[in-house]
Amino acid sequence: MILCDIGNTTVDIYENAICRKVALLEFYPELLIGDVWYACVNSSVQEKISFLGNWQDIGLLIDREKYYPTMGIDRILVCEAIEEGVIVDAGSAITVDVMKKGIYEGGFITLGLKSAQEAYAKLSHALDVSFNFEVDLAKMAKNTPDAVTTGFVAPLVEKIVRLGNPIYICGGDSAQLSHFLPNSIIDRELVFKGMIKLINRDRKC
């Protein structure tokens, strides 16, 4: 069985417990042999794979009534992976969601780390600086990089911590954000774990 998470620029492929990333322009779905389960946010790729008999949409196994109608498929999948905890997906946007006893409690979305830095830069050339991921959020900043980092990250971290434990982090910026959440668990395969859980549940039915 092969699992695919198809985005707008890249495809993550999970096969034999190994994950690899492929640029969308170099992705040829017809070359994948065997049962393929996928999540897709790219409409052009969705159209191509709709003609492939060995490709199955993981979205068909999701009980959408557990979530709100416009919630993204990747966000749902990471929630499906966790029975209890706070899930932080640190990607282009940062999503934070809470699961309790397998029930979705809600969440929020904020700018991703890169997008936040770009937003500061648009405000003023003086704020066009990189975040300092070594900054001590408990101290008042005395330079611009520390000031913008603290201004964005400190309220976010405080909100996440107040939501409870355990805290799971996935996404491309998980390592940077986990620096401020030392007790968190980094798990970059949460999307695939959610897919596997749904498939196994469906097979038991």
C-alpha cells in the first residue's frame, strides 16, 4: 500500500515506512503500482488520478460531521492520528487543533513562520529581519530580531501551552517551533498515521 499527500507544489509519498518528497512537476501518478490512498488539494492532479483505478481517495473514509465543512483534508488527517492532545502543524500556515477522546474540540489558524516574517518586512524595511529561534521569550527583547520573534511567537506559544498536553508538532517548521515548546513531540508522519488509522478502521467494518 502506498500513501500520497498531494499539495500544490510537492507530493509526499509514504511507502514501506519510508517517506519521500517529490516536486509536483516531477510527479507521475500513473507510475505508482498497487493500491494507492491519497489526499489531494490540487485540482489538476485530482482530475488526472480520477482516471486511475488503483487510486483511492482517503477523504471518502472521513466522517465529515466531526469537523467543520471547510476544514482542510491535511488538517483533518493529523487530527485523525491523535486521540488526545494538541496538534500543531507548522507549515505555510500554522494550524492548532485539539482532540479529546477522539473528538475534535476545535482549533485556530495563524500565519506560518515564513509568512509572519514577510508580513513584518512589508510593514517596514527596519522590520525585515529573520526570526531568532534561540531567543528567550521570558525576557524583554533588546534588538529588532528578538523583538519581532517574541512579538509573534510568545502569544502563540502561550496559547498552545494553555490548551493542554501532550503537544504534537508536524510540518516543515516543526523543529524551529518545537524549540519554544520543549516538551512537545515532533512527528512529521502524522498525516500518514491518520490515513493508516482510517484505512484500518474501514477494513474492520
